[in-house]
Amino acid sequence: MATEIRVPTLGESVSEATIGKWFKKPGDAVKADEPLVELETDKVTLEVNAPAAGVLGEIVAKEGETVGVSALLGTIAAGDGKAAAEPKKDDAAVAQAAGKAGAETSAEAQKKAGEVAGATPVKPATKAADSGPAVSRLAAESGVDPSSVSASGKDGRVTKGDMLAAIATGPAVAAAAPAAPVQVRAPSAPDDASREERVKMTKLRQTIARRLKEAQTNAAMLTTFNEVDMTNVMALRNQYKDVFEKKHGVKLGFMGFFVKACVQALKEIPAVNAEIDGTDIVYKNYYHIGVAVGTDKGLVVPVVRDADELSIAGVEKKIGEFGKKARDGALKIEEMQGGTFTISNGGVYGSLMSTPILNAPQSAILGMHKIQERPMVVGGKIEIRPMMYLAVSYDHRIIDGKEAVTFLVRVKEGLEDPARLVLDL
């Protein structure tokens, strides 16, 4: 009996994934728990392991297809890999021909019966293929019946794109003909076209693009700036970095100080740690701080949970773990969910100033930047100080300007007097 390979639970708010690549071909021997296929979600890339040993049978979901949770990916048959797993073409052709002949006979019989009775010929009934949870969700939200939408997917399946086109153009138009593809750019000149490379966006990159645009569209986003003198933090770090690394096994960076400074400021200004849910404001009395990490595949935001309960060393350890996992592509979905506030450090790439975009549904995000020596007036004298611009982008629907500015000032005060962070003052 064949063992089914299905899409596992993908995590909170993740309902579908794209098939990245299969590591085996039909007929290949597989071991139990051996990686079989790579799935790309809007948060992470994960592997699906073989539920049993045997031979990879039919691959149902091909590379590039979008599948929902629990969708059938393929099967594993008993054997050692020597037997062919795909059904014989002759048998498949015979079955297809037989089915077609049976359908034609049924249709002809209905037609004749209608003529004898003087009635309108009856159209043979068709059964729509199951098109997955994304289509069902869109149908429930929009009221558009998938059976009335022209299907462009495999085996007559209605795809998510078919539904979106139907919702945009109206069910009557969508049922008449598939929506024409949208021309997103003018064609390049022939000489230029030969030097271009077209690469399909990964699921992660598509989701990053969609979420950032949604954040700009849905929120009343505004950014306020300040600058922080990093002299004392840098002095503290330089004094203790060797002892710190020896004791805790991780380097002492700046992010631990920033996380603790933000937590203190969030406690004083709770609106910055809240979010809008319909006509309600949800105030969160916990502090899960997302730390943006750049990877080869795009930006990911692992979350340091209950950061208020961690020391600076504890924060640095968690960030170090997340950084390694992000580089290895080993971050889990649950490690990137539930954040209440996000910190993004563009300074590691040399950014002097920026306006970060909200990480929805959060209401604010802090942007760190490059530390640069600048002349500053200190006690009536001009001194050279290591300065960093800070930026807080926030949703003005929930956070007033006074609250945003006060929050940023509190972060600045904590960083310029880091003893306050260590002593929790």
C-alpha cells in the first residue's frame, strides 16, 4: 500500500507554500526521514521528509506549483527503487480513452432522450477539481463561486490567480473568458533584451514585496528622527567585550543595548507596542522584539521573545543563534511569529539615514544606522563624537506624534547612559 506525502502544518497564518524542488525522481529509493522536497512559504523555506522508506512513486505537486496545508505532494511505494514508479503510458492511455468514450456515450444518450421527449438536451454534469484552501478562502471572502471561474490550473483546477482575476473583473466576465495577462513593463530593445536575465521571484521575495506594499497602503505611516551619541555605549563595549565573549560565548554587539532601550521605552509608551484590530486597539503587555536579519533569499525577522526578561547577554545569545540559523536557512516559522516591535539595522550596510517600513500588523519599527564621527557642541565646546541617526516609523492612526517622539527620546536617553539599561532604571 502506498504511503502519502502531504504538506505539513506550516505555522500560524501560513496557509500555502510553493514547491521549490524535488530531491528525488519517481522510482528512486528513499529512506525514512530523508528530505524529499523543498517548500517555500512566505516566511521560510522548509524541507518535507519521507514518512516511510520505499520508492518514490508519483509526484503529484510539481515544482513551482502552489499547495495548501495537507495537500498531497506524492506517494511512496514499497520496494527498493528498481521498479518503475510511474504508471505505464499504455495503461493510462487506455484508461483515458475508455473514460472519454464513456462520457461521449453518456452525452449521446442524454441527447437522444431529450429529443424523444421534446425537451432541451441535457448538458453532461462536470465536477470541479479541488483547488485548495487559498481558493476556498477567497471564495468565502468575496462570494465568487469557483465553479463559475475559468480554470487555468492543472486538471481543471481554479488557481488563486484565477480567483483574484474573477474578483477584480466580476464573476460574469471571469466566467466568460480567462483574464488577459497584465503587461507590467514595456518590451526592451532587441540589443538590450539579449543581455537581460529573467528570474522568477521566490515565494519569500513575493511576500516581502506584497507585505511592504500593504503596510504602505493600509497604515498612516510617518517617520520621526533623532540622533544618539554612542560614546558611552562604545566605551562600555570596548572595556568588557573580551571578558563578555569569554564568559558568554558570544560577541558583545550593539543590538543588546538597543533591544533593552526599546523595551524600556515601550513600557512607558504602550501605544508603540500595540496594534489595531478592526475598531479595537490591542495593547500587548509583553515584549517580543523582532530583529531584521538579511539573508541571500531576502529579509527575515526572527523574534526575541519576552526580551524584557532577558539580560543584555541573553539578548545577544538569542540574536547570535538567530543569525546563524538565518544564514543556514534553518529558521523555524514559529521563531518569526508574534513580534510586537521590530528593530532594523541598516547601519551594517553603511546606511546613514532611512525611513523603515512597518512590519505589519505592528505599529512601529526602529531603524538603526551607521555610526559616524561628527562635530557636536558639548558643554559649549565643539567635540568629535560617534553619532548615529535613529528613525522610528509609526502608524499615525494609533500613535500620536508626541508619543512617537517621546519613545525615541527615551531610547536615546537609555543608550547615552547605558548604566540605566543594566540597572533597569
